[in-house]
Amino acid sequence: MQGIAFRAATEDDLPAIVEMLADDPLGREREAPGMPLAAAYRAAFAAIDADANQLLAVAEDAEGVVGTLQVSFIPGLSHTGAWRGQIEGVRIAARRRGSGLGAAMIEWAVAQCRARGCRMVQLTTSKSRGDAQRFYDRLGFRATHEGYKLSL
Amino acid sequence: MQGIAFRAATEDDLPAIVEMLADDPLGREREAPGMPLAAAYRAAFAAIDADANQLLAVAEDAEGVVGTLQVSFIPGLSHTGAWRGQIEGVRIAARRRGSGLGAAMIEWAVAQCRARGCRMVQLTTSKSRGDAQRFYDRLGFRATHEGYKLSL
């Protein structure tokens, strides 16, 4: 996608990432985007950064960070020992929504999974996000599973 | 649960685990339980074992291994930097199905997530597994998400 670069996030990207996580109907109830940034975000970044099987990524245009997602590379026994790539925390900055950036970013993430030898890419999306469901349907994902959560 | 121990799996447990993965309506089409065990299973076990954020577990009774699941501990930024525990590959040996072992094993896995500071436990289950859905509903999980997969 012209004028857009995808790359691993650095700690300097954290405020922009948290702002995108918070600028969302579900995110605004559970994130703390104010500065100075909550220590929990810095601790989470350090844990992600220390784990070779986690890839926190950003999309950047000439004006700054405009998208984010996280890929977890998960080894497993099922499917005859298949690695899975799992995508979480997908957000596009308001000024770039509807530009095709989301599709380009997911395609980039899928390519990272392929390069790491994953045989499957998986993600869940809230049943309240109808637009997201149509988006993943269009990208060839299939909603074959129920996604269960238990809060602790 | 009386007479049952839950513990991290060792490489010696692999044949029993693979046999359980294969003894399943979906698993029998995608697993290779014959001996000698496919090299891909040994490679997958090595990758799981080398990753401090993966816990492959078994349940054992006096006669041997009778259950398995994998927990992935995933650091993330969303939910103000929450760790998640993710459960995959849940199987109970045919001779112990219907005994309450599945519920005990999930409760043990949830306790591992709690001990690691996770604020959420998540899993997906195929929409074709109606019994599994009722099982997770009973255990307090909520099917709030659509689970998407893309095969590579």
C-alpha cells in the first residue's frame, strides 16, 4: 500500500497505540490513554518485546502511526503439530478508516504468519462488531468457531 | 478430583496425547497417531517445551494419561495491559468421558491462568461441537465472540 510501512512497534509507539485501542466503542470503556501512560502498558510492552513469539506491529504513514495489531505465534500439537498465528488488538486510526489500510495490514500480518511456517491464522472478534465480521469474511476468513471468554 | 493428577506433559506423554487428539470427530481427519510418531509432533513438543508462555498439560489416573489441554499465556496491551490465558487442544480419553474430568481439568487450567496473573481466559470451539458449547456455558464462559480461521 503506497506511503504505508508496516513494522514491529517500539516503546516510543506506545502512546499512539494506546490511543487507537481507546478510540473504539469497546476500547473506550477499558483503556487508560491519558499521559503519563499507565505503568501496566509499559509492563505489557516489555513482556511482548521479550517474547520471540509475539509481534506487536504498527502501520505508519508520513504523519505517524495509523494502525496496530499483535500477532502471537503459537506452537501446538493439533493439526499434526501445526503452528498458528493469532491476531489480536487490530485498530486503524480514525483518519485512515475506510482507506483499505485494515485489509493491507491484515494481509501483511498473514504474510508474517506464512513466513513463520504457520498453517493457520486465527482471530476472534466481538459479536457486537458487525462491520469487523464482514471485513474478515471478505478477507477469506471463516467464522467456524464460537469464541468464549471468562473474566478473572 | 480424587485419583487424578494434573501436571505439565513430558515427551513420554506424546503418544497418549496424540491418540486423544485423534480420537475425536474433527481430530481423526487431521492427526497421524500411528507409531513411530510423526516427527512434526516431536518438533511441536520441543517448541512448546522451549516457550515459557506455553503449558501443555495432562491429566493422569492410576492407569495412565486420560486428558490433555494446552494453555498459552499471552501478554497484550488491550484491557490496560492484560495477560490472557488461552486454552486449546482439550481432550478427554474415551474411558473417562462423562466423569466430570473435563470440568475439573478446565478449572485447573483456569487456576493456572489466575496464578500467572491473567485477567481473562479465552478459547474457541468449533460451531459443530454443540456438547462443548454447553460444557463451556456451564463453566461460566460466555460466547461473546466469533472465532475466525484462515488456512494457509
